[in-house]
Amino acid sequence: MRALLAILALAFTSAAFAQVGAAGPANPDPGTEQRLKHLAEELRCLVCQNQTIADSNASLAIDLRNQIRGQIAAGKSDGEIRDYMVQRYGDFVLYKPPFQANTLALWIAPLALLVTGVAVFLVVVRRRKAQAAPAAPSPRRAEIEKLLDGP
């Protein structure tokens, strides 16, 4: 039984190291790797969503980097590679989506939230100032205070 567990542990360990070795080429070309890095920083990891595929270690990001490497080796331009990724995964794959009708909310929402926040801030400040300002004394109050102070 122990021998079987040891063999299984060795198999899982070697499989994990084999997966790590498949992440990139053995002898990378510096020009290809520079283009890959530039393109990978423009594309979003579809698993992580808050990272570029250059920063992500998810298996999909590794596959996308290898796919880009293959397309660079095939002689495709950066624009063609970007267009292929958008065609395959949609505009969401771009870390900076283009200004289009379907991405309008992504571009306008931050500005709208900022304007709304400033407007709410100004309304709150004005209301507090209005509440804190002393009211003009009524004539009756002046008479009462005069009587209380005496001659």
C-alpha cells in the first residue's frame, strides 16, 4: 500500500513539473519575446480578469501566450494577432476596450459617477451650511431678551 501511495505521489509531482516546463519555449527568441510581452500586456486574462495575460499564471493565459508566440512565428502582425484575439474572445479580451457604441458605458460610467459624486457632495455641504446658519431673531424674541436683561 505504501509503495502504491509513493508511486502515485511521484506521478503527481512529475506531472506538475511537466506542466510548468510547458509554459514557454526552451530557447526563446528575444525579438519574439519582446513582441509577445508587448501584446500580452494589452490583453486581459479571461480567467483572472484583473490581470493581463503577461502577469497571469493561469493555464489559459499560458495557452494564449503560446498562441501569440505561434502567430508571431507565422509572421502575423501585431494588429492581426489583436484582431484574431478579439474575433475569438470579444472586446473583453482587450485591456483597454475601443470606444464603440457597445463599450460606451465603460467609458462614460467613471465620468458620470464622478459628476454625480461631486453633485451629491455640493448638495450635502449646502444643506449643512443652511442648517448651521443662525436664524434672524424675531422682533418678539428681541423684546423678551430686553425684558430679561433688565434696565
